Amino acid sequence: MTNEEMQQVIEGMLSVQRELQNRQLAFMDELEAMKLNIQGLIHVAAETNVKFERLVGYSINRERDSLDIQQDILDLKRRVTQLEQR
């Protein structure tokens, strides 16, 4: 193998190595972008979860308030019935 042939082989190998490094850098950039997107999604999911928990809590409180009002109405009806019977 002549010096020129060896030089061409080495240049070809270096070219392949540069291409692999460029692809690896591009892959790492894409991976970093995906990590940022996932972090954003996790943040949005956490905010949504907090809102959902607040809504469920509000719903439970409203239901409890409604039950309390219904109980108060039943108590008033009993009193009215008792007063009417006297």
C-alpha cells in the first residue's frame, strides 16, 4: 500500500469519525430538547393535578354544604309539622 493510499484510507476513516461525532452531537441536542419538553409536560401535569384536586375538594365541600342545607330543611319541616300538630 502506497503512502497516498494509506492517506486516503486515513482520510476516509477520519471522515466517518467526523460524521459519527456530528450525528452524536445532533442526537444529544435532540435528547436535551426532549428532556426540556418532558420537564414542561411534568410541570403542566402537576399544575393540572393541583387544579383537579381543588375542583374535587370544592365539589365535595359543595356537596357537604348541600347536604347540610337539606338537613336544615328537613329539621325545619319537622318543627313546622310539630307546631301544626299542637
